Amino acid sequence: MRPYELLIGLRYTRAKRRNHFISFISLISIIGIALGIVVLIVVLSVMNGFQTELRTRILGVASHIEISQFDGTLANWPAVAEAAKRNPEVVNAAPYIMAQGMLSYDQGVQGALIRGILPAQENQVVDLNKHMKLGRLENLRPGEFGIVLGIDLARSLGASMGSKITVIAPQGQVTPAGILPRLKQFTVVGVFEAGMSVYDSGLALMHMEDAAKLYRMDDKVSGVRLKLHDIYQAPEVARELATSLPGDYFVRDWTTQNANFFRAVQMEKTVMFVIMFFIVAVAAFNIVSTLVMVVTDKQADIAILRTLGASPGSIMKIFIVQGTVIGVFGTLLGVAGGVLLASNIDVVVPFIERLFDIHFLAKDVYYISELPSTVERTDVIAIATVSFLLSLVATLYPSWRASKINPAEALRYE
């Protein structure tokens, strides 16, 4: 590209109209592109944040991989745990007993999932201790029949530290009076808050030996939970364990256990990207109307350049320069604003909530009650690249029309 084409294109971009440094229509195009990019970056960052937060909260209570048998029990779990730990990706293993039960305290009754654990080993596969609001997992000791409740479950029962609650197992026992449910009194020794309603309102923990007595599991457990070095290797490791472990075992990883959550978030992210992409596309194609108006206004200039020897290709390049400058400025402004806003969404959203006295994500409705945000470099680069290419494509037709202007026709009435 020769220098005069670049200089003229830049001069048209900076042309003063009505004492403005830049033409009003070009400014609107730049602002439109920038706003579209800001919205797209913020939306994708929030969706990324939801994925990260959802994964973190789920894995704060759930394990990376679970191994069981198809009847829901597992005998000789130490051998299975040792065999699983031979895989280089496996960090630790812990047994568990999972069953359903009814919790009763005072006048309150709630159904819950009962998980029997070994506290020392459980802390090696999940980070539940950091979610403890009252007490610690180590307070669960065999034979003392202690229980740890989710915070919402404790509130619904009206129970607190030291409360004596009754756990009712659905499996009945035969007595002369008929089949009666088994029940046992437990003492609340801890309360946790995982940040997800499904756990906070429906999970109770007790020592595995106590759970085995209540549910008559003898020396069996429900399965073994594993922690991995890399959570994203979980599907591959699960497949390897399913084929390498001796015997018939049911192996599932965290991606399949919570597939609906992550599929929903990924689908929403894809749909929002498409919708926001059209906003950027509409803003980018405002460049078409901008350049069409400039071409109409500059017909005499184009004709004079043609008579001075400028080729149609040179005329086309002049207006491509003008449209490209608009696209570049809009893209840079949008990327800077989008990254800045997305990186400070944890400050902006609470300010808006306090200002208008509203709350966007109610905890009793949504799993995550705060708006998270994670800015990913790949998303920003992809958005900037696509926006620039759209801006470049939008310049082609008006530039081509400018190159086809007949000098004689344009100068006839000048």
C-alpha cells in the first residue's frame, strides 16, 4: 500500500465535521463495536466464572472419581483403594457409606442423604474442612454417634451444636409388633456450608462405623472415593480403572455425576455467545453505512484522484483504511473496557445491588448466589479477532463502490 492511500484514508477518518475531531457517524460506529465487545467479554467471563465456581463447590463435597459395585456396595475396600492408588494420577482414596434417612428434631422432620466417612481419609479426597462453619470433621468419632449437618438442613430442623437428633433408617427390622424402621439418636458436632443448596440442605455426615451399624453394612461400604492430581484427567483415569481393576466395578467420575449442571452452563454459554456475537456483527456492519455516506460525500475527491492517476484499487484501499481504523479503535476500546469490567464484576455488581436495593441471584433460588467472573485469554483473543475481521469485511462493499465511481459523472455538476 502506497503512503498516499494510507494518509488520505486516515485524513478522511479524522475529517472535522461540525467542529468535532471525528465525524459523528464514525464515532457512533466505534462506540457500537466497543459496547458489543464489552458485553460479549463480560457475558463469557461470567459464564466461565459460573463453570469454575460450580466445579469448585461441587468438588468441595464430591470426589473426583467413585468406585463401587453394581449392587451399590463394595466388599474388601482396602484392596480396591490400594489397587486404584497404583494409578499415577490418583493422589488418595477414602471409603464411604451412602444411604437415605430421615432426620427428626423437636417438631421438625427432614429427609437427607447420609454419608458415612472416615474423617482422616475424607480430608485427603475433598476439602470439606474449609467449609465447616461450626466444629470439625475430626469431631466424628466411632461409637460416639456424632453427626455433621449442612447449614440449611440444620436451620430447617432448628438444630444447633449439641442438639440430639434422631436418624431414621428406611430399612426396617422385624419385631413381634411387625416391621419397624431402625432409628438412632445422634449428637450434632458440626455444621458445614458448601455453598450449594443440594448439599447444604440435604447432606448429613457421620462416622463410617456408626453408619455401618445403623444400616447394618457389616464390613462393607458403598464405595471408594478418589482424588486426582488433575481433575480434567478424571474421565480418562476412570476408563483406565474400569479396565485395570480386578473384578466387576462401577467407576464414574465427577463429569458424569454432575453432567446436567455442566451441560446446562456450557449450553447457556454457547447460546449467549451467539446472541452477543450478533450484537457485535450489527455494530461492525454500521461501518457499511458510515463508508457509504463518506463515499457519497467524497465523490468529487474520488473523481479528482482518478483524474490524477489513482487506480480503482488505490481508491478502494483508501476507504478500507478508513473502515479498518474504525474497527481497530472500536475493538481496542471494547477489549480494554470488557476486560476491565469483567475483572471487577465482584465490585460493580454489589455496588449496583446496594444502589437499587436489589439482589440478582437469590440463594434460595440459585445454586450460586454471587456473580462470579473469570476472564480467559483465549476468549478475549477470539472476540477481538472476530470483531476485527467483521470490521474488515464490512469495508469491502463501500470501498468497491467507491472504486467504481466514474470521474466524468462525478464532476459533471461541480
